[in-house]
Amino acid sequence: MTSNIATAPDIKAKKRSARPSAFKLLARNQLALMGAAILALVIALVLITPILPLPDPDVTDPAQRLLPPFSDGHFLGTDHLGRDLLSRLLWGTRVSLAVGISASLVAALFGSTIGIVSGYFGGRTDNIMMRGIDMLMAFPYILLALAIVAALGPGLMNALYAIAVVNIPFFARNIRGVTVGIAHREFVDAAKLSGKGHIRILVTEILPNVMPVIVITISTTVGWMILETAGLSFLGLGAQPPQADLGSMLGEGRKLITTAQHLSAIPGAMIFILVMSINLLGDGIRDVLDPRLKSGALARPAPLTKIDRSDEGTGHPVDDDTVLAVDELRTEFVLGDDTYKAVGGVSFSVGKNECVGLVGESGSGKSVTALSLLGLVASPPGTIAGGRVMFDGKDVFDMSERQVRDIRGGKAAYVFQDPLSTLHPLFSIGDQLVEAIRAHNAMSYKDAWAKAVKLLGMVRIPNPERRAENYPHQLSGGMRQRVGIAMALANEPQLIIADEPTTALDVTVQAQILKLMNNLRTDHGTSVLFITHDFGVVSEICDRVAVMYAGRIVEMGTTEQVLGNPAHPYTKRLIDCVPRLGEPDRRTAAIPGLPPAVNNLPAGCAFADRCERAEDKCRVGEISFDDLGDGHGVRCIKPMEAANV
Amino acid sequence: MHVYILRRLILMVPVLLGLTVIVFLIMSMIPGDPALAILGSYATPDNVEKLRADLGLDKTMVEQYWIWLTNMLQGDFGRSYSLNRPVLDEILERFGATLILAGTSLVLCTIFGLLTGVISAVRQYGWADKALTFAVLIGISVPSFWLGLLLMMFFAVELRWLPVSGMYAIYGGGDLPDLIRHLILPSVTLAVVATGIIARLTRSNMLEVLRQDFIRTARAKGLDENRVIYRHAFKAALVNVIPVIGVQAGFVLGGAVYIETVFQWPGIGRMLVNAISTRDILLVQGGVVLVAGSYVLFNLFADVLQHLLDPRVKA
């Protein structure tokens, strides 16, 4: 219930730098504010109860018994002994609040002590203490409280102790988790070296750091504890007459449920209002502290990326032998007030049976480009902000969800990086292949399974009949990637979009996968869009290459042109980063500096700040993409001389 | 699979032992002389002495625990002083009624909790999500004993659609339809809080899972959205929710104490409350051990179920 509390200190640290919250959060905060207001009102009422002009809550008046609400002199009526219900309600709320809060504090004191000691000393102390806590948690919650009350005897104080004890595990676990995280941090080591004793370190170094977590745990459990102490009183095991809390009032009212319903309805409503307002407040606090809500990371991604085209590209006609034509594609992420232009106007095409490489550093926008093609960018927060993607002569962004779905996995298929996270962990790989096949073919499960086994054989998985029954975690990384490729092949696609399919693999497996993909291309005439950061891979498989930097293509041409005669300084530097066999003395210089943040792109060339050839005019205006002839193009004012070859 | 279950069964033994130690320790916290506490202040010294010997109070704590434990293992839970019958007979008789109530509630809260959570996640930030989220907040804030009274007032006292309390009608009852009619109000009341907790967890887990890479893969395969949500996402979310359903079994078993009291359900919860009032310590001990033990068993069941659904989970 409270497991996410453990990360609260980090969350707080991040919060300072975060942007103002979104409207949705504000709406939630309004609920939290409402909770806070109600709670404050009840507490204020209860605090001034002794000075309010109310009748004594314990004075009986048999002549006035069981008056309904709104009677003269008794706003909420009277109970079976003629006592004023409003007065009893307020006094009872006082007791219930006091008991609930006290129980929280007692549980917090003991639970936190156990948690801090356990987390700080670790080892055997930790083990023994946590086993004990586990034992307490092996009991159904209220049952343990009942057993304690049974031993100590009914009474309000005993109920308080019982509820406190059963809540100790929540505190102990949460606080232990946080303490373990800070027990070996530098400031604690420093305190130890300075000769401070354990107890002083616990009190002066650890406690201040876990305090926020203790407070949050209290705020999430106090409502629950008010409810449970009231429950024990309701059963007659808590407050004993003449003392009354909300629970015992409800318990008494229950006996007159057919004649005087307000006697049970009113005290119960009060408990409900109290607990509800505390929960509203607690939820609100937790939501505000959770950075995932702000970033939209908890929003459900739509089946199709939101398309909000302000322009439809240049509208150049598309050649007949072009499978995929991308025209001024722009994809953006909106996070808070920031717009991240992950893809800022990208154009390229993939011809029939052609393999085009899309190369760049991580964060250059190459993967987002790949996902944008069939609307697979998570949205929110992603939006396709402009451009056109023509697949097989048709504009993908003009299609319905259903039409795009038909292309996905059908005529165009993806192979993703890291198949451990991209394959479903709970279905066998055969099952997942069958699903891919049957999504586009009306075929019986049995036939599809046979085809799945054939596909596995095709990607050279040994013993495919048996392997089909395995789950992804039972396969090696290379095998899993083959499964990913088999899945892409399921419906004989015209285009395979492979997003770093070899990055997570070691070199020998990488070579096998590349060979496999090359064979597929020659055997089936498939086109491939190959996304990678590795020029070595590019030279092995690609006909043409596009180099991406900060969301734009900076150079494009045939593999020979780009690798042998790079025109953009960035391409040159990238190629220089790759060590070459037989040239051990060659400088493999890393590129100094970092790519610019795509939410704050500079004017002019995005690479200018890292480029040794940069001049003043590189930093003004839009740098155009110029043709160097023979399909070789570059986005640079001073392209490298061909003499560099 | 069998090895897994066997291992879990063996691991259960120390938990059960620890459980009995805690119950024993709690009961030894009874202030003053338990024999006197049981017999009341009018008891003769002779009787008190005899009961002390009966209860083994003249022996050391460890001996007392050992005797209590071995007797229990042989089915001897002692004799209830207030009911004047063996504790085991009483708790077994009562336990059936509690199991019917708690079991029905657990089924209800699982079905409605999962359903609410999934709908909420799929319609995130839509009106259905907002309404359900608010209903869930009410559900986990409402005192079940009060809700029970309200439902009773409305459906049983006002509308007279359902019986007010008890498990069977006194005259002419006793068959299954009669039981179901009596079961509706208490089981629904008992299920409300757990439904809320399961719904919340299902919603957040579904939203978490829907961001995972394998969901993108499912979409990239060209699967329709219903299949993505109800097959791919739901199964992955369910695996995380099942252990919590196991924990809810504890809340439901514990919450039965209130609901049985409100609806006069002849279960073990009401028996415990009565036994505490009459200071019938042996009856409390036996009841608590049995209910807590069955909770441990249920959690084992939830673990095995999770193991079946998730091939990655290792013992």
C-alpha cells in the first residue's frame, strides 16, 4: 500500500527543478485542498468544543430521549438516554481523533526505531528484526489487534495499543528501506570517522533524513488507524461507557437501528468524513510528489501517435520503385512547458530491395523517426507535428487507425532493440509468433503454429519445435533477436524497420544477425531501414546512409560516398571514432562536448558548438541541405573537401 | 511445479510456528492471574488453583508453549469456559460460516476490483475513470461496519428486499437460495474496501504496463487495441496484482469480524468478539490460530497461482 514512499526523498529533490504542474494535477490538488479544508474544519470544531455553548454530553434526560435531528435545542436530536447528539458527536470526534493520532505516533515511534536500527546496522540485527516484522504481517490485520485486546482486556487505551502494534510493520518496512539507502552514504561514513557513536549518528545523521518518509507514512496510515480504533470501539472492545468515541456511539446506535436511525447514521458519517478527507489530502500529496505524473509517464499511450500536422511536407512526387518516402517529418514531445523537437524535419526514401542506414548518436532522433513512420511514438507526450510519410504510395498520416494497423506487422514490420523487454515475458515465443501471423491472416492456431516453427527455423534457431514453447527469458540474447526478426518476417513484409537490432549483442552474434538480414534481403527482395549508431555495421549492410544529428539529417548519400568521402564535419568525426583494424596508432578521438538539447536548439547549425571549422555564419539562419551531386547531400556551409579521401 | 509447491509448503512451517509463538506471547501478556481473570473475582481459591493447574500456569513459559502446541497439533485446543464445549468443535463449526462469507467477498472484490481498475486505466482521465476513481476513494474510506448498517437500513428494513441478519431464515429456511439471500448484504459490504484497493492497484499497474516496450511490440505487430489491452497488458498487470489479492484475503478475513457482528452472521469473527467480552482466552487463542493459519495457506495459494501465470518467478 505504501511501497512507493521509499523513494520520497529523491522525489523531493527533483521537485525543485520541475516545472509548474499541469492542469490535470491542479484538478487533483483541488480535491486534496478540499480534503485539507474539511479536515481543518473538523479539527477546529473539535478544538473549540469545550467552549461551545453545548449541553454536557453525558447528562441524561429520559424525558427528551430519541428526539429526531433538528429538534428544539438539540440540533442533531438526542440518543436513547436523552443525551444531546451534537455535543456527544463533537466530544466523540475529539476522542477518536486523539486516539487515532496517538496510535499513529506510537506506531511511528516504535516502527521507525525498528526500521532505522535494522537498516543502519544491517546483517544479523536486520535479519532477526525483519523476520519478526514478517511474522506480524503474517496475521490478518484486525485479527492481531483483536488478540491483543483479548489479552489486555477491552478499553480505549488497549485498543490504541493494539492498533499501534499492528501498524508497526508498515513503518518498520518503509523506514528500513530508506535507511538502508543512506546508511552507507558519505556523510554517514564521515560521521563514523569523526568518532561519533552509533546512537549519535542515528539521531543526528540518519533521523533527519528519514523524517520526511516517517511523516508521509503517518499521513497515509492515520486515517486507517482512526477507522480501526473506531471499529474496535464499535465492537465494544474500545471506549467503555460513559466515555464515548465515534465507534462506540455507532455501536450503541446500532441497537436502535429500526427506531432511531440517526443515532448510527450520524457518528458513522463523521468517521467517513474524517477518513475521506485525510485520504484525499494524502493522495494529493503523493500525486504532487510523484514526478511521473507530471512528465505524463503515467498516461496511457494511445494506439496511434497523435497527428497534428501544420504542414504536409514539400509534396514532392514519389517514385514508383520507392517503398517508403519520408518528407519533412517532424515529431515533438511536449513535457510541461517544454517542447522537445526530437525529429525536426527529416526527409529520405527507401527504394525497393534497398537497405538504408539511419546513423547517429543516441538522442539524435533516429529511433523516434523510425517509430513515427507507423505512429508508434508514445502519445502522450509525443505528437507528429508535421510532414508526410508515404508508404507504398499512400500517406500513412491520412490513414485510419485500422488501416495503419493493417500495415503494422503486415507490409511493414519492426525489429526492436533489446528483445528481452520488447517480447512479452508471459507468453511463449511460439504464441507470440502465432499472434503476429494471425493478426494479418485468417489461419487456424495449429497452422499458424506450424508456420511459426518454420519461421524460427528460417532464422536459424536450432530445434525450433521445442524452442517455440520457450519463454523469452529462457533464450539467449542472440536467440531472442532472431525471434524478433522471425516475428517481423511473419507476413512477408515489403519493408523491415530495424531499430538497433544488433546493439545489445556481442560481436560474433552481431555478425550472424547481419548475415541473416542480408540473406533475407537477397532471398525475399525486402527493403530495410536500418537504424544504428555503428558505422561498422553500416558498411556491411547498407546501400545508402543518412546521418542524423539533433533531429535532422546532416548528410546523406551512398555508403561509399558517406564513409569514403564524408562532407559534413560531424560525419567525419563520427567515422574517426571507429577504430580500424591494422591501424593501431590512428587517433580515435571522441567528439568534445554534447549534442544540444532538442528543447533548446541554437540558431543555425546544431553542430557548430562542437565543430572546429565553425564560423560566425554557421550560427545564423537555417542551414540548407545542399546537393553535392550523385545523390550525395550535406547540411553544411563549408563541406569537407573531397581531397580528404 | 510440484517441487515449487513442496518448497513453499516446507517454508510455511516456520511461519506457522512463529505465528503460534506470537499468539502465545500475546496471551501471556494478560495482566494478573489468567485463571482469576477467567473465573472472575468471585471464584474460590480452590477453583483458581485447579484452573491454574489445568492451564499449566505452574510450569515455565517454554513448557507451557510446548504443551499448548503439541496439544493443538493433536487437535486438542482446550475447552471453552463460556460455552462449555471443546474449542475445536466450536471453531470448526463457526469457521465454515466465515469461509462462506469471506470467500464470497473475496470473489466479489477480485472480479469488481480488476474490472474497475481496467476500465479506469483504459478510460484514463475520461469521465468513467474520474467517476470510478472517486467511487474507489469512497470505498476505501467508508467504515465497513457503518456501510453495513446503512445497507441493512435501506435494503432490509426500508425496502424489505433482503433479510436483515443471520445466515438462514429461522422458519422454513436452510436451502441454498435462502443462504444466498442472507449472504448478499454482508458479502457485498465486506468486499467494498478490498474492491477499492484492488481497483487502485490494477489501474496503476495497467498504466505502468501499457508503457512497456512489449506493448509497443504488440502494437507494431498490428494487433487490435482490445487484444493489446485485454490480453497483453492485462496478463502482465494481473501477475502484479495477484499477491495483493492474497493480502486482501487477510483484510477480508479480519473485516469479517465487523460484518459478522453487524449482520449477526454465525462466524468465527463474532465468536471472537464474544469470547473477548467473556474473557474466554482459549477460545480466542484457538480462533486466532485457525484464522491466521488459513490466511497463511491462502497466501501460499496466491503465490502458486502467480507462479503458474508468470514463468519467470522462481521460488
